[in-house]
Amino acid sequence: MLLDEPLDFEKEDPLLPKARPAKRKKVIGLDDLLEDFFASGKDDLKASGIESKHGSKGYNSDDEDKKVKEKEIKFRKFVEEYEEQKSPSVLSVTGVENCQLLKSFCANEHLGFDLNIEQGEGFLEGLLVDGWLLKLVLLHGSVEDSIASWALTKLLYSCNKKFRVAASDFWDSVLSLNEADKLSVDIGHFPSYSVLKSAILNYGYIFDNCTEVSTSESVIADDGPPQNIIEWLKITSACCKIRNVHSIFSSSEAEELLVIVISLFLDRQLEGLLLILGDCLSSLILYFNSSEWESSCLIVAQSISQRVTMDLNCLRIVDCITGTDYRSKFLRSQLALQFLKVSFGLKVANVEKILKSVMSINVKDKDCNFFSLYVYLVLMDNLLFSSDAFRDKHAIINSWRNYLRNCSTQIGCTDWRLYASKVRNKASYLLQGAVLRRSAGGDSLPVQ
């Protein structure tokens, strides 16, 4: 035995470090998923068979068939989504060599370095990360469509953070305005609505007119929000800020983007991005012309009210509109109005009918739904006081203040019904705000 070899008892020592086998990385394809699917189906059938022998006597083979059919339907949907996914376009080596921007600088002896365009896309990625691509574009004064499309693809789909950030900085500079309020460079390929909508869907978000906003279960992960969502918000905001120079989106497209961004406030994974979300929301609100804002605002509010359920989520939607300008206040008021209209099943948004419906709720009733009343109180306050539309409606305002006073005084401190104390405290808080507005406006309450 050699002296360097371990003794017999050392071979069996569990404290000695053992070399771990290297993990094999395998690219999972559609065929592999298909095999796993049928294998798991067989395992489920075996397990259910064993369970039927030793478990309950009510075993039925029809239940097995139903479960298998459900799995087949789910898998078929997954295959369809898998096949519909479009792989991001990349520039080939030939495409880089034919790029006029790079060819125009290849023969420049004063550039200070060689442009090795034969390296293909890797060379272009190096230029992007180092900032030289932007410098070349600024020197050239224009951006080719191929370069613009390639940089946008990196921004929206790249898993490499360096590429995403560099592409975002590139587009932010390209879409920035100079002192004359004109674009710094000539550009013909702008980020379109279809490209941005396709990207947000690929991130796993589902926006359906007939259902509430949700996130695809297959895309939800524990490691945070989608990687490219920050860059998506930034490029959307940048596109809106150049409306006076170039109108990228139509009114209907801007409305849909505004609905998407407002809906993103419901994603708790994005709570750390509220500043970026708020900036994008403000840019989209300011994108509309004065003549089209009110009609577009109504369309957005109606779309949101049909997608979001009448619970605390609708309050989160209203609270996310934090701007103090006229447009933000009007949007917040319209959102509250549409939520209340849908909740009471009204075909036409009538404020007087909505107010009567809310005030008909008796807090002394044993079957009073305090949770719904809590939501109604917050929405009514936003409806009446977010904008100046009801400033001169003294009868409506006074009736609402009286109802708030009743809610704050008629619910006892010992009332332990669910949300009863929250309604009492919220009504008292809103009543104080109404009193302050009355003092500022100079109107008075009727003497009780």
C-alpha cells in the first residue's frame, strides 16, 4: 500500500469531503416534455389503482379517464403556447457586415481602433455594452432599422443584465430630445404597440377583456418579477414623452397600454418598482391630447372596471393614481364611478342613483355587509372629491356628509362584526376631510 493512500477507516469517514458529481445540463425540448407527460400519466394511473385497492370502495375508471383528459387538454394548450412563441430576432454575421453604420466607419483612419465586424453579433454586443454603438450612431446622425430592431430585441428579451441595461440606455438616448425639442438622431424604426404587447405577454401577464388581470402560473417564479419588465416600462415611457415630435401609438393603442400599466400595480412582485411604474403611468396619461383625454379616460376606466373584481384590488387600482394634476384626478374619479356602476349593475353611470344605493345600506341591520360598505365609502369619496365635477353639487355633497356622520356615530365601539370598526374609522376619517373641504369651499352643512 502506498503511503499517500488513505487508510481503511478513513475511506468510510463521513466527515471527509466527498467530490460531488458534476450536474449535467440538458436542454429540455418538446419531445422530452411529451415523454414526461405520458410517464407522469402512467404513474398517476398506478397510484390511483393502488389507492382504489386499499382505499375507498367508490373507485371508478371514469374518474381516471376524466383526469387523463384534463391533463391532455392542459398539455395541448401548453404545446400551442410553446409553438406560438416567437424567438427574438438576432443579427447574423452577414447582417452585421452589411450594416451601413459600421461600414461607414471601417475605412475611417481617425477612429482610433479597428471595427472587427467579421466577429458578428458578439462584436455588436461589445459595442453596445461599452457605449461605442451609441457614439457611432450620434456621429452618424441616424439609426438603421436593423440596428434599432436588434437593440430593441436585446432590451425586451435578453437574459443578460448588461445587455438589457446597455440597450435601455441606448434607446433612452436615441429617443431623447435636444435643445430644439427634436430627436437627436434620425430614426425610422420605433417600438410599436404590437412589439410591446407581445413582449408583456411573453413575460407571463394575461390581459383578457372578459377576465380579470392575472399572471400565467407557468411563469410565476420565486426569484422576483420578470427580468425585462423594468426596461419595458422605461421604453414605453420614453416613447410617450416624444408625442409632440412623433406619435408612435394611436389613441386606442395608448388606451390599451394605459390599461396594462394600471393593471401591473396589482402584481405584488412589482411593489419595489412603484417609482418606475408611476413614471410610466404619468407619461401615458400625458400622452393624450386635450381633446381626446376625457373620452379615452372613460374607455380606460370602463375596461379596468370589467377586468378587476370588486374587492380591495379595485381600491388599490384607484390609489395607484397618485397624481395631483387635472388628468390624474379625473381618471381617479372615473375609475371610482365605473367600479360603482358595475357593482350596482347600472347600465348608465348615474351618480344620484349610486349615492342612493350606498345610503340605503343600514349599518344597524344585522345582515349588513360592512366589507362592501367599506369599499363603497372609499370609492364614493374618490368619485365626489377627486375632481371638481361635483364641487357645486351641494345637495349631493351634503347628503354624503350626513351619511358619513351616521356611519361614524351609529356603529358602536363594541360592534365586533367583520369590518364594522374599519367602516366606523374610515367614515370618521372621510368626514373630517369633508369638513376641511367645506371650510375651504365656503359651503355649509344643513343644521341638524
